[in-house]
Amino acid sequence: MNEKEQIEQITHSTNLIRNWSMEFLANLGISDQFIKYINLLFLIAVVVILVYVLQVVTRKILSAILERTSKMKRLSFLQYAINRKLPHYIAMIVPFSLIKGSIPTIFFDFPKTMVFFNKLADAYLVFYVLWLLSAVLNTFADMLSQKDSLKDKPLKSYFQVVKIFLYAVGIIILISILISENPSVLLGGLGAASAILMLVFKDTIMGFVASIQLSANDMVRIGDWITMGKFSADGDVIEINLTTVKIRNFDKTISYIPPYSLVSESFQNWRGMQETGGRRIKRSVHIKQSSIRFIDEKELEHFKRIQGISEYIDERYAEIKKFNEDTGADKTLAVNGRNLTNMGLFRSYVNGYLRSHPEIKQDMMIMVRQLDPTSKGVPLELYMFADTVVWAKYEGIVADIFDHTLAAMKYFDLEIFEDVANPIGFQQLPARVQLESVDRPSEE
């Protein structure tokens, strides 16, 4: 059947429906003066009712089929399609076809109005196709974002670019329908306005390019903990799209950062720490310089009672004694030759304490080092990695380690530096504490 025959068949069907409705209304006693207007309203009402019934029935049938199929076949795509209302948009095909086909019948006696409603129907078709394609894209986006290999990728940015392209094409087609022009004419005009379009969509274009760079260089993933001081951002990345990277800060506020800022400026990504399972501890205690002194032989037995350093004392003492004998050092003065110090013993003790601590990662660096003296004493830095990345647990481990370190200092006759010009309520530590206090039972 050629196109001419199809038009004749549609015209014939249209005339049959119109003649039937006109005859039906005439039999009701309506005058010829108003019959065509009443016929118009009558046909519109019939079409509206039919469209509503068809749309509801079709949607329910499609939803039921898709739900049953998704359960039987375990097709995740169908479940995501239902969540994105894809059956609703597919079900609109039947009612739209009815509307489009009934326009010649309804507006047969109103040719100018028929042209207007035909354009309106074509415009609606453009929107309908865009809605349908958006639902399909959203369905694929939801499905892909659940895959383990793609969970942390900025998929939303890529799907947004496709949507922007589809909407741009849809707008061009829509305008061409409304002004009855060929779309190629509009595309030719857009070439002259490209500079304006680049300015309008500058952020979108920059965001898209930045999203590709972030993904290609694996700089940021969804779920990463990042810190960016310029934007007061310190938290987990929960979304990456064309215009923003959304970060949920630890104080439960939300920061929005342009994607291109992450490419052009510096930020800190804590993913490496999270992947290793250990979080660094790097903190110093300041020791009063005047409390650092040499240890004589008479005190060695006293310090050997501290568990963990007796072997170190034996080895170091033998090494130092041999050196002093070989060099002929005059030990009537302690400053001559080499000597053990309470600071050195304390460093050895703290190092052994950390290497036996169950919540410190023993396969990562552990170091106790002395930094340059300052006006606030001699800093003794403890460097290690806690065996956790959970913030609250990490802080508990840090507190326990430094509680013990500070409490142990007095057993080595060391004093914590305190700024006497700005006292904070601490009492000065005694210059010497007898080890007998270790033997006392703790209070219940």
C-alpha cells in the first residue's frame, strides 16, 4: 500500500467516525448551528477517556510483565528499569498514537486548529523521545554503578554529557517543528553563535574534561577521603558529576567543589592510607633539656629493672666500656669518653614498647628520633602507623601510647617541658622517682 492509499484510508476512517458522531448528536436534537462545536467537545472527551484508560492498562500490563520477568530471569536491568519508570514511558506510546491519529477526525471542521495541534503533537513527541531515552540512560547508569569495578567511577558525568547532547538535538528539532524550518538551517545558524554557546556552557565543558582527567589519572574515586583547605572540604566523596564533586565532611556538612579545581589545584587524597589499613602517627613530646644527663655504673642495675631495656643496657654498656678502654678515656669525669644517657635509655624503651604494641603495624616504619633542640625543649618524635583507619579507634590508640610515654618519662629522670610563662595547671615532675613505686599495687 503506497502513501496515497494510506492517506485515503485514514481520511475514509476519519469521515466515518465524524459522520457517526454528527449523526449521533443530531439524533439528540442539537441544532446545526452548534453541532460542530459540540461534536468537537464530544470527540475530545471520548479521546481523553480512551487515552487515560489505554495508558493505565498498558502501564500495568508492562509493569507486571517486567516484574515477573526480572524475578524469573534475574535480570537486574529490568528491575532498574521499573525503578526509573521506564514502563510508564513505554506505555505512553499507545495513547500518543491514538491522539496523533485522532487529530484529523477531531479537528476536521477546524483546519487551522488542526495544523496547530499537529505541531503540538509533534513537539510532544520530541519531549517524549527525550524522556524515554533519559529513562533508558538512567537505568543503565544505575545498573553500571552497582558493579564493583565501576562503583568508584564518575559515570554520572558521562551520562550527563550524553543527555546534554540529546537535549541539544531535541531542542533543535523542536524549534524546527514550531517554525516549520529544516533542522539543517538552525544548525547553520548555530555555527555563528558557537562563541556564545562556548561561554554559556563553559562550566559544563570544563567539568566534562576535568571528569575525564580525574577518571583517567585515577585521582579521585567515589568513596575517597579527600582534604582541600581552600574549600574547607574534609570528608568522603559521595558524588562526581559534570559541574560539582560532592563531599560529605566529617561534621556532616556538604562541600561542593568544581571538578576542574581538583585538576588545577592541590588537594590531599587519603586513599593510600585506607588501602594499606594503617594510619600514620607522627607526634612529639618535648623534654626539658636540663633533665638529660649521663648514667653512671652504679645506676645501671637500677635501670635494668625496667623491662625491655635490660638487654640493650648490657650490649651498649659492653660496647661503650670497650671503646673507653681502647681509647684510654679518663672516667674520673663522666664527660670523658662515651656514656649512656637517660635520654638514650628512654628512646630505646619507647622503641621497644612500640614494637611490641598490638595495635601498631609492625610491617610498616616504626621510629623514635630526637629532633633539633628548640626554645621549648628537646622534641622526641614518635613515628609509626596505627593498625586501623577508623578515626575514633585511631585517636584512642594515639592517646594510649602517649599516656604511657609521658607517664614513663619520670622513671628515666626526664622532665616534660612546660612553659612557665604560660602555665596550664600541671605540676612540675620530680627530678627523681625511685623504681620501688613500680612494685606498688594499683588502686582498685
